Amino acid sequence: MHARTALRGSRLPGRTLAGRAVVLLSLTWSAYQSLAIPQIAECGLSCSQGFACKSRVNRSIFNSFCRQSPTSMSRSVLEALTVSTAMRCAPRDGCSLLLRVQASLTLHESLRGLEACSMRLDTQETQCQSVRISRVSRQRHAGQQLQVHFDCFEVSVAQSLYVTLRTVPYFCGVQLDQQYHVEDCRDNDVGRNLPFCFDGKFSYSVDRGRKVILVQVPEAPGDSDYYVRLCLKWFACEDVGAPVRVSPVSGVSGAISLPYSQELPCLCLEGWAATPDAVRMQACPFENDTEALWDAIRYHPGNQALSWEPACPVSAHVSLCWRPEPGARCHELEHSGRPARGRVQYPLVDTQPQLCLKFSTSLGFWVRCPFEQRPFPAWKMTVQPAASQGHLRVTFFSPSAASFTVHLCHQRKTGPPACGPAFQATPLPPASGDFMADPAVAFVDIPRDEACDAGTCIQGWRTDVHFSAPQQLCDLQCTATQGTAD
């Protein structure tokens, strides 16, 4: 798709960025098709009519430390940052792409100019341009809006960039940032006018049964070699195995096969000609296949931690949930929601079959229950008539020492049952007989009349861990009460 832009505050390695607004602009494919990249004859810098300003070469994006802003100057003196792509074409040299940076600011007598910098996310290479505003203009137009246009940032097809706008001098917290993706060869103007886009295209097909991607590489310019590889696409594309070299001189065929292990949405093909500055063409055959992402769940018995780490960048929400029975709706546990920003870990998790992980995205949700299959240790709960008349005894059996509570809950048409106060289970001394079966570790007696009401469930919870799924028995036949949950 077309560039997805964000005016936001974020953090890059080695830099602290503060005081940002967040604005996301996503363009649909239909809108992207109709966009035209403007062509310019010459690049340069310009200011609003009536303002005297001139360009100045900057040595580095880190050319100054920030200073405290004057009390008379608002932190919102930088009003807007807009980034777009332009194209410059010459009869002999062909076409190239430029980044256009437009800024709006309110003039202040302490503000001597602006600095705009563009950094490539894959190489950290930085270009900077600045504009200085004359003292006369600052004094004459103080408080008025000034617009500045920077048009000379050289960029390449499909680059990911980070654009920063600062004041000169740089005042702490007075800064705008924006991430920008330059159009790729699918854009009509780029694909039609840039030679990189019609040199080096490849075609492919996927054999899911054999887990192989078949790639047909083109003839590279000048009969040079061609490279193709599989990679995992994060900010940059990380190698999955070594690149395959196709050489017409050695007679190697242009059709090759690349095996893969998982159908991941960020698993991509990348191909490029072995010529200077050749563009790297990319295709991601499984970009809509997210199923494999939710299977990367690990349990660590030593600290009873449950963790998940995505193999690809993904915007998702993760939570723990529990299912009363297989196939039932999974009810989220309180305080378990986490944003999927890298690795997610839950400490001290009970290994109950009913305990699951729920992943929610804009496309839907997925549930994975890592403890459904034995041999994960699990406790169970039984209900029998108690020795004291008018009560039921709830007994807990566990392969290890544990603490439990019981709740009486009333079923509802939607959502989890509504539960009352807890009954604390009484621990039992360690069993000294048959160790082949799980010993009883705790019990609690509850009023028979309350537990036997229609629509009432008995829920047992483990309380010595951070996250536990309940076991549940509902609608007991109290004339001959007997039940087991495991």
C-alpha cells in the first residue's frame, strides 16, 4: 500500500523524543491507485511570501543540545509537519525520487530558523537541511504563521524513513516527528518512470504441500548475476538462509526453489540484480496468514511462567482467559490484558486445561489453550455430601501443595457467571498412603440450599498463583449430590 504516515512521539536508539501528538493516516488501496506523484523541475527551499529566509547546510542531526525555551514562547510553536514524495526527471539521467517536507510554525523573536532531518531506518543514514529566518522578518512578523518547504531530500523506492523537525536553536520538547514509507513499484507513477522498477522483477508460485516457493528470476541488465533470498521483514529484511545466486555465465537456470518452515506474514522474497544501486524487489506470499503467529507459546516450569513472542511485527492485544468447557466462549481474566509489543510473559500461571491465551487483532481473535494436552500437572475438584447435615463438601486434589477458594456463582445469558463471596478451603496434612493418585490437599463445606439453586455453579479457584482458571460444576442434582471437575 501507499505510504502510511504517523505524526507521533516515539523512541529510537540513543534518542529521547518528547511532547508529540499521534496522528495516523492510512490510505486504502483504491485511494492509493488514484494518487499522482508531483513532478518538479528543480529542488530547493522556499518560505511563505513576504518572509526573508535562506537555506543553510547542517553538519549533523546531533549538532546541538536542547535548551530551555523562553517562557514567552509556546511549546506548540511548531504547528504541522507534512511529508510527501516528489519526482524529478531529466532527459539523460531518467527520474529520481525526492522527499518534500513542509512545515508550519508561529514566528517568535527567539526562533532563528528550522532544521529538518530524514533518517533511513535500515542504515541510520541521515540527511539534514535547515533554513534561517532573518532578524528583520522575525521582528516584523512575530506571532504570524510561516510555512517552509524543503524539497531536496534524495530517497529511493520503498524506503522507510524517520523525519524530524526541530527549531533553531533547538528548544527542549519543541519537536515534531513522522515515520514515512516511500512509494514502491506498485505505484503507477513510480513503476512507470523509475528504471529500478522495470529492471529486476521476478515471479513466483507457492507449493504449500512441499513448503517450497518456486521463483522465476528475470534476466538482469547486461547479463549480470541475480540474487534472490527469503527474509523476515521487520524494519529491514533479515536473512532466512543465504541468498541464492543465479548466474547466466555459469548456465544456472533462472528458476529456483526456496524451502521454508512456517507460513509467516512477514516471510518475504527479495530479489535484486548484481548491479550498482539495483533496487531490491520484495513480495510477501503469506502476508494475510497469521495463524502461525499465535502458536509461539512457551511454558517455563521453573518459575511457572507462560510466555509468547511474535515471529513477525503484529498489532494485537493479548490476554489470559478460561473456558468452562471445550468449545465454549473464553472469558478473559482480570488484569491479564497486554499489548503485543514484542515478548509477553505471565508469571506464576496455573497449568489448568481451561486456561488459554486470547489474541485479538483488527481481523478477529484467536484462542490457544497450551495446557489442554497432558502431561501438564492439574488439580481437580469434587463435591460430595458433607458429614454435617445441610452442607456439601468441596474437596481439592492436587499433585503438589496448593491453596484454594470456592465461589457460588449464578449463570447469565451473556458473559461470565456472577459470583458471590469466597469460601476459603482448609488445608489438609500431607497424605502418607498411596502416592500413585493425587492426594486431597484441601476442603471446604458450603450450604447445600445455596449451592442447589437452579442456575447456580460451584467454582473452585487456586489462590497461590497469579493467574488461575476456575473449575466449575453447575446445576447439581442435590438429592444424590456427587460431582467431579477436572
